Amino acid sequence: MEIHSQTYTDHEIVCRREDKEVIHYRERIHMPLITASDILSVLPRPPYKVHCIHLTDKDRLEALKGKVERKYAGQITAQFSNDQYLEFYSHEAGKGNAILEVCRIFGIPEENSIAAGDAPNDISMLLAAGTGVAMANADPDVKEAADFITSLDNDHNGLIQAIEKFILC
């Protein structure tokens, strides 16, 4: 089985064909789909992220991650959002830089920001925020990067626990 790859417009998923991976993805992420044999022809600008999916073989995704990291070191970041989803994006992008930009735009001191996550693609955000919160079900590396770990997971009000501790205190 091949590794499925997709990218995005501002509002749609874009890939070559509708396969079981994108069907699975769309069950969780309710976004419209555009299929095109030439993906770049339907994008209004260069893609900001490429998402690779393999539903049954994380080792294949790990191998791809290693190849991309070796070839594009310092240019491309490769991070898992779960065992089935591998993301590639510019080394200058990512959730950490995004939270810093939001703070800058709204005039919020970085030390007053809070970020919460559970997957490796959240680590840069937790490190950039004034307070990084990991959900109880977070990957061990995510917990290591966090300032606080909830006792509840992201499906059982873990974020509410963080809000109560840091915002409503």
C-alpha cells in the first residue's frame, strides 16, 4: 500500500484521488475535498503543509520522515500528529511560530500565552508559549516539553482543567 499524501487550500483538502486514507481523515476533519491529478494546478499558492497518511504501518511513515529530514535538514520540519499522520512544513512555520505571531498581532506578552497539546507536532507550540500544557494522553515527548500535565485527556475535559487552573484562577 502506498503512503497517501495531501495538502490544503484555505478551506479544502487537496489530493490526487479519494482513497481510504482521505476518507478516514475526512471522518475526523470535516473539510471538503478537491481531487486533481496535478495538485499544484488547483492551489492558489504554494502549499504550507503536506500531510502523509498510512493507516496501518507507522514504520513506513518513520522511514519517509527520516529520508526527508536527511535531505532537507534545516528547511523542512517533519512531525507526527499521531501514529497514522505525518506532517511536513517549512522549518520557519509550525505551531510555535504561529503562537508567537498571534501574540505579536494582539499585543499579548509571550509569557502570558498558554498552549495545550497532545502530539509531537504540538511541542514547538508548548515551548513557545508562556505556559505549555500537555493532556494526560499526550505523547511522552510532549509531556517532557510541558509545564503542566492535566490528569484528564483531550477527550475528557483535559482542556477545561487547564483553563480552570491557568485562566479562571
